[in-house]
Amino acid sequence: MQTNYRVNLSFATYAGADLDNFTTIVSTALDGNASFPLLPLTLAALGDLQTTFHDALAAMAQGGRQATAEKNAAREALVTALRAIAAYVQVVAAQDLAMLLSSGFLSNSTTRTRLPLITPNIVQIDNGMSTELVLRLTPIENARAYEIQVKTGTTDWQPAGISTNSRGVVVTGLTPGLIYTVQVRAIGGSTGYSDWSDPVSHMAM
């Protein structure tokens, strides 16, 4: 008897920044994915909804009822779009777990065992092209992607992108001559995110 897999819809409960990151993962995974040619909305349309939500999150930092209302409306629109795509993915890949996971969405566990993500390690940092660092990470089972954050000196951590490839994570837009401290965490599994890795520092060239 074949197993019918179901898409995990817990993304609807993610905090704002996590929902933003999750949308990036799904967009990246579905871009050019031949398994899902008839998405219920284009990735460009999804990107527009994500941009509106991202901007609304930033505006809400200034406070105010209007900003909060706009953020909530943008969030609802984005979650509705993701639910529509998730429903389509579930129909197409109901009996193919690898295909389902290739969409960037997670699957509801068919067992009661929770599988939290192991914390990744930064194995190596090299200089890529000018203003870039290239990271090699320990691959983590059940990870759908890896989130990167960087800082210099005593400044606050800043988001530096999401990568689905553990072997060549490229961090761009850096200032030559500055030493950057980098951390990564895995995304996926049953808990959503792993812990952040130990920080590693390297000078951008």
C-alpha cells in the first residue's frame, strides 16, 4: 500500500522573518522545477507578495496601528498564496516524498518520532570573487536549506541569505579588508530551525 504524503502547513504560524525566509526557500526550490509546471500562481506573483510582506515588516518597526494592519494584511495574502501552492504540490506529489520535498515544502511526519535538526558546522571559508566569501558546511540530514548571518566587530548580526547547497554557500556584498564573523543554521526537519553554528571569522578580499 502506497503512502499518501501531506504537505506540512505549519509555515502559517511562523514568525514574520521566518515566514519571509521560508517563502524564499519555496521560491528557490520551485524555480525551474519540472515536477511542478502548473503552479496556481507565478513565482513572480509570489515574489511580489513576499516583497510587500517584507516591506510591511520593516515598516512595522516604526510602530502604529496602520503599519500593523498593513503587515497583517500582507501576511494573510502571502500565507494564502503559499497554501494554494502547497495544495497543488500535495496533489502532484502525494505518493512521492522526494518530489514533495523538492518543492521546498516539508511533509507531515508519517511517524510520531520528531527529528530535530543537527546544528551545522562551518568547515571552511574561502575568498571567492571580490566582496565574496564561500562557505563549506557539514550537510545536515532533513535540512531543506541553510540560513546565513554575518557581522563585523561588535555590530549586530545581519541576515546574509539562504542557500540550498551546503558545499558552496556564497556570501556576497562584503567590504574588502573587513573581517566578517559568520554563522549558519539549518532549516527544515520537525522543529523548523537548528541552533546557530559556532561563529567563524574571515577577511573579505
